[in-house]
Amino acid sequence: MERLPKYIQSSQGTLWLTEDDRDNLKISYRIKDVLFEETSPYQHVMILDSFDFGPMLVLDGVVQTTSKDGYIYNEMITHVPLTIHPQPRNVLIIGGGDCGAAKEAVRYDTVERVDLVEIDEAVVRASKRHMPEVSGNLSDPRVNYHYIDGVEFAKTQSGVYDVIIVDSSDPVGPAQQLFEPEFYRSLHRALREDGLMVCQSQSPIFHGGIVKQTYRRIGQTFPYRRLYTAVVPTYPGGLWSFTIGSKRPIPAPERIRFDKPARYASEDILRRCFSLPAFLQDLLDGEDVPLPK
Ligand code: SAM
């Protein structure tokens, strides 16, 4: 390879991606091939074929999802809110350009419309072409693609959606605004009277400040909120959090019913994911944690 793409290093002829976005932790993935590379107006987009995780989506050098474990995150960010809502018809997904969440959402017969609001068209194009295990090469006519800023789109909606899924990248760059109180307020307006939202809310191990801040901010906008977890191997620390904000009481976990075939989600998993380890419950109940500088 004459020119190494950004974020890729070669060591004795072997290609490596090193996630270099943390001060004290660097994670490297051995790469077979670069399947896609493009610098969009929003970020550097790559699909890399890795030895251990297969094709993986990498944005600004950070692994977003992989063919080997992407289903865990996509099943958990989608099936929890869609089984809690009694009759999900209109679904909004903000971010989610790999199409994995949308692929799970269209498995519900009640769903009539999925608006996928992804700021970067290159992510959808790359994921459909090179990551069919994640995107499912989504072609369901119920999915409408909007290549605009989710912050701006949410401001234009009122009383439309039953479920909103904020499937964002980390709170940097274009995704930073997706963690702000004003955005959560616009989601509240965009939801119908019995609607609920869920967002990926980062790592309880490495991003305690963001987890706590997101939990607090959602609680300031929504009358009901719950946090749940799943283990995503390619995310820093493995354990990952998701936070729900709901206009209606969130049913007790034992009332969750789920019978769709899935590789990670099951009725038992969807009930137990709300059981939090003591360190995480203490984080949520305790004082605010200072955010990294
Ligand atoms: N599903 C992946 C996962 O497993 O975590 C990551 C989510 S997806 C790749 C994150 C997407 O959010 C990216 O494609 C990014 O372009 C998009 N995004 C970031 N900021 C956005 C914004 N303000 N509006 C809409 N999409 C945004």
C-alpha cells in the first residue's frame, strides 16, 4: 500500500489501527485491508477489514461498530425501547449510519415508519457496501434517510414519534450536541404523549462523568428514566450504558415480553439488563463526577 490511510500504522509489514483517543489507553487492531476510506465534510470515514472483528466502521480513528460484535449494541439499543413501548409505529433514529439499529427496528410489524437522521451520508454508503453483517444492506421501504444534523431535525418535530433512538458516536465533533439538555428537550417535544427515547450513554468504566451527566440531564427533561447495560467487546472497558427517558412510567423489567430470534437479546436479557452493579448504582445516586478536561 503506497500511502497509509490516516490512523493506520505499519509495523514489519503488518497494518495496525490504533485507537489513540485516550491519554492512558491505546487499543490496536491488526488490519488485513482498507475496504473504504473517505474524508467527508464531518469526519474521516473508514471501513477496515480486521483479523479479529472482520469489517469495522472507524470514524476519526475510533471504532464505531464491527461485523463480529455490532449486533450486541444494535439489538440492545433497539429492542429495549421497542418492547417497552406498547405500540411503536413511528421511530426516529438519530445517528445510526451503520443501519444496524434500523435493521432491528423494522422487525416490528407495528412499525410503520423509521426516520434515520444521519449527518454523514458517507457512513451509510460505506456500511451498506462493506458491512452487510451490520447494515443488512437495508432496503426496507419504511426507512427514510435524512442526511442532516439530528439536532436541527429534532427541532422541527412535534408529537410525532413513539420511540426515538439516539445512536450517536462519542460526545465529540458532530455528536457533541447530542448530549446537551436542549437536545433532550427537543426530543421530548418530538415524542408523542406516551413516547420514550433511548441514547447510548458511554462507558460506566471510563466515562463515569458523562454517564452521570446524561442520566441527570435526561431526568431533568423526562419524568421517568432508567439506565441499562450491555457488554460490547470493542468499546473501551467492554461494559456500555444506555439511558431511557420516558413520558410514561417504565414498566417493571418482569413485564417485558420479547420473543424475536436474536443473537444477544432475549426476554431474560432485556429484563436483567436493568440490574446494575453497585458501583454503577452508586455513581447514579451519588454526587456529580467531574468531567475529563
Ligand atoms: N452504531 C454504532 C455503535 O455501535 O455505537 C455507532 C453509531 S453510528 C456509527 C454514529 C453515527 O452518528 C455516525 O455515523 C455519525 O456520523 C452520526 N452523527 C454524529 N453526530 C450527528 C448529528 N449531530 N446528527 C446526526 N448524526 C450524527
